[in-house]
Amino acid sequence: MKLHLLDRTNLKHSSFSVSHNNYPNFIKIWHYHIELELAFIKKSAGTRFIGDSIEKFTEGEVILIGENLPHMWLNDEIYFQESSGLGAEAVAVHFKKEFLGEGFLLAPEFTMIRDLLEKAKRGIKFLGLDQQVMEDIESLLYLDPFARMVKFIEILNTLAKHDHYEQLASIGYVNSFLKTENKRLHRIYEYVFKNFKKSIQASDVANEIGMNASAFSRFFKRVHRKTFTRYLNEVRIGYACRQLLEDKYNITAIAYESGFNNISNFNRQFKTIMGKSPSIYAQFHAQKLELQI
């Protein structure tokens, strides 16, 4: 499957763009762009691909996608039948983090929005949103430029305060480790992403940041609410998913390339984290994408 860079450059010299997509089906292209994207699916159903996340989608969902994160909404087969009478409708906002200037996110009033955009690097699905939020997103299509700007900031603020959400792509899938203001965590992520293909232990990371092993384990579990071993396996499986999605190697080669020293442990960890075996994951991907694009 080929990954496409789409040019979302706004030609109207606005700080961000709002588009209304209303077609028989959504575009069947696995793509990315340098802008963040806020998408409200008003009408449609199918399979949503964001990074290594593959889930069903239905109307009414609101998704925030970070810059350069590959994604696609693929409609069910019936949407491609001329006589179905179905349609795919969505409102999409494309914007850069600095859409209000290089420094606006540094203002204390925008702290929660800044955190929201950081989380968007993995993609965010908002759960249990009020209908008013969807109506506000759709209203961006009809407001004058100033009112549209104010309303968009209000929408971002509402989403930033909403605490019922799911992050979609795995940590291991994103192109670079998650940035953080905590220097110790920054060093942990950097070490893991540089060395996850090797045999590493929690004690190795503890030594890297100057902690003893037991203190490191407690610190890591408190911050991440999971053990370091679980986190490391998620990183490795996220990397393996990318290889499977890009059809680079066979499953055995991917297992060793991802840092696992035997195929049985790879299969077990993959199924625990992804909910399906590597072969089923690859087959599902092939059936839904390669045969249709």
C-alpha cells in the first residue's frame, strides 16, 4: 500500500481551513499531511485506519489527528455500489499548531489546548461528546472569518477539557518518541526508541537515567500505569504493525526485527496488545486496503 502526502495548503490565506465533504464515499487513499485534522463524521460507516489503529467507525464520531500521522476512512463495500443510495458526509478542519502564531500556545491560557495537540500525535477519538460540539464544528462552515476563529478556539478548549477519549495509534507507531517537559521521561523514551530492537531490561534504562532498578520500576508504573516491560512490548508491537502495514518482511523476520528473540513470544505479545494474531492482522489489512486501492 502506497502512502500519499496530500497538499492541504489553504489557498484562501486563512489561518485554517474548513471543508465540507459530501460524496457517495470517502477518498480511498492512505495519506498524511503536515496539518493537524479535526474530523466530524456526520454520515457514513466503515473502517478507520489511523497509524496502526484499525477500527470500525460510524456517524457522529469526532477525531483529532496529529501532523504527519497516516490515516484513512474506508467505507463499507455497499457504499461503492451505485444503487446503494448511501453517502459519506464529514466536516474537516485542517490547521497547523502555530495557526495563531509561533508563540500563542506558550500562553498559560492555552496550556490545555497545547496538551491536547500533543496527544493528537497518536490520534484521539472523543467519546460521549455533547451534540452541541458537533453542531459547533459544522457551524464553522458558515461563520465569518473572525467568528470562525473564535468558535474554533472554543471548540479546541472544549475538547481539551473533555476527559473521555481514546488515543488510537500505538506509541511505537509514531515517527518519533512523545515529547515531554519531564527530562527524565524524555531520556527514557529516547533510550527505548534507540534500543528497542536489542535485548534491553528495565535495569538498563534505570542505569541510563541514574536510578536503581526498583525505584525506576515504581516511577515508571506510577507515571504510565503499566510496567516497563508492557510499555516496551507496546513499542515493539507498534513497530511490528508498521512493518506489517507496509508489507516489508514476513512475520518471522518482523518478529526479530522488532526486538523479540523468539516467534512464540512475539505472537503471544502481539495478540495480547492488538487483540489478534499477526497473520490475522496482516490478512485483515490486505483485504480491506490492498484489494480496494
